[in-house]
Amino acid sequence: MIRKSTVNLKYANAGKLQKVHTTAIEYQRVINLFIDSLWKQKQFSGKFVKNTAVESWLSARLRQAAAKQALAIVKSQRKKKKKSKPKFNKLVMELDSRFVTVTQDLENTFDVWVHLACIGNRIILNLPSRKHTHINKLIGDEWLLKGSTRLRITDKGCFIDLFFQKKPPAIKSEGKPKAIDIGYKKLIVSSDGEFLGDNKIYEKIAGKKQGSKAFKRALTERDNLVNASCNLLDLKGVKVLYAEDLKNVKHKSKGKIRKTFNNKLQRWAYPKVLRKLTLTCEERGILFIKVPPEYTSQRCCGCGVICKSNRKGEIYKCACGILMDADENAAKNILHLGAYSPQVSYSKQVV
């Protein structure tokens, strides 16, 4: 399994950061030249670019890296069955150990140094940074630093993405099954009766002007709350976790529901919950399986009857005597569907 951790290069002086920015702009230009050539030659497959003769002050090695990245972009465009030629607009460089070396320095102010070389014009840069909680966890938990890195320049600054690799543990053969319902008002409700997270953050995001600093801070707060809620989910003794196979929930919702609610719904972070739990389960040897979501909120977990009117807001009440939180009822249905229904044969593990 592979994990990414990002270090900020903001601690480097302005001169060094300017050289990084200049290199990234030239790298972007070279990638687009390769894309033009590949598209003209109709080279949409293979591992190597046939013609790497592009005029640039970048080193031959870095031009090769740009050619490889351009080929990946063209392949992706064709895989998506898009007929228009792509254009690379990001300042992103996919690099390997030929260009980037990362070292630790525990005796000085900056405990991480990124050494950038072989990029052209005899440029050699030593860029300082600092470790943080996430990278410390990876370094101290038997993860191995891979040779591949990604240098990114965004409106927030300059960053290096580091990738760590570790052999995943064996999938558990003993334990209990568990299921979760991912909702808008309550982020996670489990089949064991756990209630984690709420929709207050979406109210906060909706009150901010889109694109403003306050808006971006609220989005970051939402993502932190998602991680915190997922971390609180009790997975002790669990061997398999089931969740609904939610797809395109927010797609084409405009005009079908109230504008004020749709504005909040667009910030619903269910994909982030699925992603976080995927990684968590992988690290713990827990099988994470998605099941079809049909009728999980309308079915009674006690008698199995499907009746839309049984759900009234946050409460599910059935003629059989079941009276409980509607999302907990849905979580129990997801558990039954995953653990006992033959439909699980066509559900799949999240990857």
C-alpha cells in the first residue's frame, strides 16, 4: 500500500523558489510540446515517446520525464474517450530519484531538506522544510520512502509530495461484520449505533463567499472533521466493513431541490469518507466492501418490508414495532445486505 505526505517548501528563500517556479513553467511548456507531437503522430500507447527532440534548456533527463508525463496525459484523454487534444495547465512535475533526494536533519531548525538537481542550466537547489504529524507517523511506522516525488506549485505555494510504501497486513479471517450509513445530516451512523459528525459545517460553508479565504478555511475544516469522525469509528474486532456504493449523488441536483439546500449538498463530503475508510481498513487488514444502496433507507431492518412512508425525517417507524433513528435503520439494512444477501456477489472492494 502507498501513502502520500506533503511538505511545504515555503521556508526556502525567494531566489530559490523563483528558480523552482521558472523550471516548472518551462517543464509545463515542454509537456505541451510533447502532447502536440504525440497527438499529431497518433501515439496513444506504449511506454516511451518516439521523438524527444524538443528545444529547451531543461536537461535531457528532465525532458524525458516530461515526455513520460505527456504520454500519460494523452493516454488518459484517450481512455476517457475524449477526442480533443488535452492541454496541460498545471505546474506539476512528476520526478524520481534522479532529480530529488530527501534527507532528514534532526540537529537544525529545518528537519527536512529537499535536494533538487539534474534539471538543467546547472541548477542545484537545497530546499528546507519541516516535518509534521502525518510524515512523522509514516517515518516512524516502518514505511519506506519511494523514489518518486511530485513537485507542485499552486496559489497556496510550492509543495513536494512524498510517497511511502509498506506491505499491507493480511486480511482478517476472524471478527464481526459492521456497516455504516453515510449521510448529510449525520456524517456516519453505524450498525452498532454510533453517531459521528453532523451538518453544521455545511451551514458554515454555505455562509461564506465561494473562493474567499474564509470559504477555503471552512472546506479545510470540513475535511479535518471528516478525518476526525472516521478516526472515532470503532473498528476493534471488525473483519469486514460495509458501506453503500454511493455514486453521483450530487449530479444534476440543480433545479430538483431547493437552492439553499442544494448549495449545502454540493459540499457533502461522502467521497472523502469512503476514501478515508478505505485507507484505514487497508492498514488494519479489514475488508471494505460497497453494496448497492437501493431501498436501504426505506426498508425495515426488522421485518424487511419496504415502505417509503415509514421514514419521517430522522425517525423510521414500522408497523412491526420497529422505532429507531432512520440512519441507524439504514446502516442495519446495509449490514444485512452485505453479510447475508447474495447481492454481495456483485459488490466490490473499494480501491
